[in-house]
Amino acid sequence: MSLCVWLVEDDRDLRATLREVIEVEGYRVITSATLADAQAVLTHAGAGIDLVLLDLGLPDGEGEAVLALLRRERNVPVIMISARDDDGQKIRLLDAGADDYLVKPFSVGELLARMRVALRHRGTRLQAAVTHYQRNGLEIDLAAHRVALHGETVHLTPTEFKLLARLARSAGQVVTHRQLLTDVWGNEFVEHTHYLRLYMGQLRAKLEADSAEPCLLLTEPGVGYRLMEPGNAG
Amino acid sequence: MSLLDGYLDLANLAILLVLASALVSLSLSPLASLCSSAMAILAFNWAFVSPRGTLVVDLREQVLLLITMLAVSWIVALLMGRQRALAHEARRHAQQADQLRMLGEALRDARAPLEQVDLLGETLEQLTGGPVTLLIPGQDTPANGENRLLRGRASIDQYDGLRLILTTSQAMGPGTGRHEEQNAWFLPMRGRTASFGAALLPVTDEIARSLPLREHAQALCDQMGLALERAHTLYLARTAHAEAQLQGLRNTLLAAIAHDHRTPLATILGAASALLEQNERLSSDQRQRLAATIVDEAQALTRLTDNTLQLARLDSPDLELRMDWESLEEIVGSVLQRVRRRDPERRVQARLAPGLPLLRCNAVLLVQLLDNLLDNALKYSDAGTAVEVQARQENGRLLLAVLDRGPGIAPEWRERVFTAFERGGAPDTAMHRGVGVGLALCRAIARVNGGQLYYRPREGGGACFECSLPLTPLPPHRPHEAPHS
């Protein structure tokens, strides 16, 4: 049975276009246009949904309300769609449990890529987290605390490893500064962004071919970091 | 004194009595000390002046003695009383000056004078001992706007009285010459041009007669009035500024639409309608090219819109920027990642000095600045030539530059390119749309991050846009290893 995508978007034309391109990829699509409609769908058809695309600006309220409802009971991946490129808002949504966000206008390729990543992480919050990561010759074995680059062991300090492991568990998704600082250093360090800058610099120096132009440990300016989604060994 | 009787003569005893009276007048009120000294002298006459036991005086010298005693005692008593009244007056003056100073300081430190309305109310209540009512008009129009009672309550008549003095700016109540029959003072809070509030102070008859007290209460009210007037003037200035900004934003958007939006829209419309109407007659290559044109032009339009909106936002008076510690390597890295999509030949090269310190800035804006400068550089220089991003530290500032080997900018255009809706050259020199908005935005971004952006010709030909940003020392605690779990 094909995966079911729930699209909450108030603009009729954008909704029709998105529905079409998502269906072409083989997904089943349910759509809602208003907050009230979305709440009804959530009550009656909520169980069968595999992925949510949620527009923030709905005619009768903020899409954030749906996110809150969803997060209260379900672990389904949510990608937020926003008309404003506002880093404060992105951070708030990600910290509130959104898996990813897209800013209008976005390309279809970008949307489909984000959907694939979000679906891969489906359920990881409940199951044992990702334990193995591999891409561009970088291998991370989270259980064995082992990191290797092109077959050779890389020595990381315990903090560097914790930071890398946190990103690897959410590989492909952006992790906010706050989440990283809380999980790696602890609650009292959420304002110490400069720790992150320095440790990310060290990690890049050890793991990237060209640390000035990273292709694994990506920066999301003003929001957080993203480890590229895992790929084939190579 | 009777113990000393017999040892001392009458004159010495009289001196002692005068001394006692003087001592008494130190602590009693003038009237009481006048009475007590008169009584003492009568008693002295009774007990010591012969014939003893009567108020009759035998000798004329002794009459003179008694009168002198009385006169000296009274003079001392009156002088002491006067002295005490002066001291009391001085204390009251000091206290009032203190109250004025405290209110003045509180008003100066407050973000809005209305925060200190309770302090004014309490101070006035200390003066009169009764509950004080304060009326402050709405912010828009001092005299006619919506009025608010910020403290206490008022009867309908009293409310009307307060509103009346708001317009007349003249005090009413006992001692003021207006509405003497009232049992309360109505005091306006006067600014230089009008009244910005009114106070109602119920007074007892005794207080009502005190002119200095009323003058002091008026001074306190006027202090609040001046502060409210200042706040009101600021508010008007801010509103006017915001309105001008809004007008400016409207003009900017209109100019953007008129100047730069129509051409990409025309291209998109042309390509899309060709796809729709000539679909069967087009080869698949042609269809692909038309679709690519639509995507390219839509992206250019998106950039133009983003830049225009961001420019308007940065010009807004209540801009609040999130500043954080940022690494320039990271910012350049994420810009490169975006730019590579438009730079398949990898013309952009980054040359960053090693060990650059962290910057205190807004990363999203700096990314937008670099992205715009690189976009221009790629468009205006020939394919195959390199575009460089350089960063280095110099004299406590961080210098970030984007350099190309294109034609550069003619001297007369070097400042004008930073103005929105200008393009660097004559219309026929194939300049691209939206560059003016982009560069105006870049300059605004440099400004809000505490830096400057300027142009200089590059040695050996080409353009160099250099952004100089301030460096702030890092917070004192150095990063440490995370606690082991």
C-alpha cells in the first residue's frame, strides 16, 4: 500500500500543483484547506497518515496549532511550509517538534528530497536510534563509538563524538543550536553558541575534505546544523 | 529656689529664673513659653519679693526688676519660637525638594512616564493625607482623546472638573480663586504647551489655606506634565517616522514592480504561454529550454522580492536583530553551497585567512549579503574568470571582500550603484535587473551589523566590494569539554 501524505495548504492553486507532483511520485494524498478541516481530518483519518506537509498561514488560524495537536499524540513526521523566511520562527517550529521546514517558493526537487528524509526518520523517536552512518567515505558506528574516514580511524574528543553522534541520529535533518547545546553540553549552556562554532570547526577539520566548503556537516545559518543524509559508501 | 533663699540676694535669684524660662522656651511653643514665663514671674513675686505671700511690690526698683525679667523671658521665648519656625520651614523645603528630585529621577529612568504615576499619587497623598485621583488623557490628543483614571475614583462632577482643567490648564479649588467652595484641589499637570493630565486632591480646611503646600503639589504635577509632554512629543515623532517609513516602503515596492518586476514576468509569461499554446510544434529540447527559462526568471524574481522586502525591513525603525557568535568559515561555507547551483564551473574560490575570530553578527543577513555580491560578480564577469571571496583581520576589524575580473564600475557610478533601482551603467550596457536593490540591501546589512560596505576598483582590472565588520572580544568563559555521561 502506498504511503499517505496529508497536505494542509489553503491556497487552491498551490494545493492542486503540490497534490499532482506528490501523486506522480506514487504517494496517496489527503488535502485540507483550513484549520477546522485539518482538525476534523486529524480526528477521523489521523491514524493512516505517514507524513504531514503543513502550511503555517491558514485562513482560520496558525498551522502551528495542528503541529501541537499532532505532537501530543502521534509520531508522524511533519514538514512545515512557511511564506516567511524567518529564522526565529524556524527555530521555534523545529524545537516544537517539526521535522523540517520549507520556505515558499521552493522547488519540487527540494520538497521531494525533504519528504524522503522525513520518511526515513519515521518512527526513530520510538525505536532505537540510528546506530550506523555512512557517506562519502565517512563511517560512524554510534554503538561502538567508532568514527572512520576512508577506512582509517579518526580520533575525536568525547565532546566532538557526542556532537557528531547527535547530528548522525538526525542525519539529513536540521538540528537547532538549542537542541545541540542541550543534548551535548546540558541545559545551562543553551546560550553558548560559540562552543558549537569552535567544535564544529574542529569536526570539519577532521572529517571534511575541504573544511571551507563542507559537504557533510552543513550549516543552516541562524538555525542550526545538518549532517547530510547517509548515502552509499564511496 | 527656696533652698537658695537666704544664700543669694533677690537679683541673683531673678537671673536664675530668667535662665529657667529660657530653658523652658527651648522645648515649648512660643505661646506656651510666654504664658509659663509670666506665671513664673508672678510666682516669684509671690514667694520672694517683699512683702512675701502677696502680689504687692514695695520698692520701685523691684517693679523694674520684675518687668525686665518678664521682657527678657518673652524676647527669648519669641526668638526661640521664630528660630524653630525657620528650622521647620527649612526642613519642609528640603523635604519638598527631595520629593521633586525623587520624582524627577524616577521619571528620567522610566521608559514611559506613566510607569511613575503611582509614585506621584503616593507623594501627593503624603502631602494632603487623602486619597488622590489622577486623570491622564489618551495618547493621541491630549485635550479631546479618551481619558483614563489611572488612580483613585471621582464623582461625575469631579470628573468634569478634571476634564475642565485639562483644557484650561488652571488650578481650581480653595485658595486658587476658582471654585473656592470645593473641598478639593484640582491641579493640572502642565507641560510647556498644554496640560497632559489632572490631579484631584481632597484637602481639609487647614491644608487648604497653605499656599506653599499647594504650590509644591502643583510643582510635582507639573513635573509629571513635562515628562508626559516629552513622551507625547516622542510618540508623535515616532508615529510620523513610521508613517514616512510606510510611505517609503510603498514607494520602494512600487518602484520595484515598475522597474524590475515587469521584465522577468514578461519572460515567464512568454515562455509559459509558448509551452501551453505551441506545445505540439516544439521539440523536446525547446520545451526543456522554455521550462528552464521559467525557473530561472522565477528565481530572479524571488531574489528581487526577497531583497526588496529585506531592505524595507532593515529600514524599519523598530528593527530587532538576533545577534549571535558566528564563524565566518561557516557563513562562507553555506553561501558556497548555495552558489554552486548557479556556478557549475566552480568559478567562485574562497580564500580565508586561517584562525579568524568569531563574529558577533546576524548570520542570515551576512549570508544574504555574500550571496548577492557573489551573484552580481558571477553575472558581471566573463565565464571562465575566477570570482574570489577573501576574508582577513586588520586593525581589529574583519574585512570580507568579493572580487571579480569583470569590467568594474565607472567612477561616476561608484556611489550610485548602492541606491535602490539604479544600475551601474548606461541602459545599453546589458546591466542586469535588480542590482541596485541588491547592493542597497548589502549596504544596509553591513550597517545593521555595525560595519560598512564600499566599492573600490581591483588592481589589474575588475570590481572589489569590501565589507568591514567590527570584532568583539569573545565572552570570558572558554568552551570546555562536555560533561561525560
